[in-house]
Amino acid sequence: MKSLVIMMFAVLGFSTFANQSLAKSKKIENLVVEFEMQKMISMKHEDPNCRIPKTGACMKTVCSKLGNFECDSQEELRRVANSCRGNFDGQCINFVTNKLSSFEYDDFEEMDPIIKSCKGIWGTSCLSTSTSLLRSFEYRKKEDLLALTNSCRNNYDGECTRFVCQRLGSFECDDLEEVISVNLQCAGMDN
């Protein structure tokens, strides 16, 4: 009988947790819609698709971070070029590597995940906004910083993230998972 009662409380607790999580996700979704509506009315944001990628900026940034021994042959340059496809400039790579120890990206195999996480990210606005909402220890690990970076894809300026987090309040937008969730909602990638 005791086990039946305990099992019922466990099911009720899980159900309550799932409902709270769903309600929070719906709240974030509604705030993103509100932001988009305000953005359309104010028309203060420029269309980021009008920006022209800086040719070779990614390769220059990567090679400057790796040094001559990783970018001095045709094969190595081809590897870097292939990895840089989809990167608009070197700003995201600079931002991410400046948050890490140089030992975490001192060869191509360590740099490659950083390059790939920056694909499709214009500049550093989303990353700057996201990291400003967090304490530095929350993105100190490379995996956490790359997860945050990936969540900024298609989230052009960070203004949606800032708006939603201001509306949610600091206690609902102050850890890594919460900020990543908001970024993904703002980018239209989390349904």
C-alpha cells in the first residue's frame, strides 16, 4: 500500500513539473511573439541579410589563432577553408576563443568545433547579450560555451533575448539552460 501511495505522489510530482516546464516554454514563446510584433511596428532593426560577408575573414582569424604550423600547407589551408564555410566573419570565433584558454584551441582538431559553432552567426551581439546574462563560470567549459554559441545561430542581434529575459525577470533567465532556451525560441528553432 505504501508503494502505491509513493508511486502516486511521484506521478503527481512529475506531472506538476512537466506542466510547469510547458507553461514556462509557452510564456517564452508569447514573449518572443510580442518582441517580433514590437520590432515590426518600430522597424528600428535593419535586415541582417543585407550584410555582405567579409571574404577570407574566418580563415585569417583561424590561422592567426592556430599559428603558422597549422596553416602553412595547402592541405591545412583547405581544411580550414572547408571548416569556415558558412562563417560570415571572424568576430564570433574571436569572441569564443577570448573566453577560453589558448590550450583549448591550439590545434585544428580543437579549433574545428569552435569554427562550426560560429556558422551562420553575424558578429557577436547575441553572444554578448547571452554572456551578459550569465555568470562567467556558467560558460567556462568549452562544451557550455559552444552550446551557447550554437543557440545564437539565426538570432541576429540579441535584442530578442534581452527583451524576453527582461520580461521574464532575472531569476527565470540567469542560468545557461534558460538563456539557451530563450535564444532558440528567439531564433525560431525551439518549438
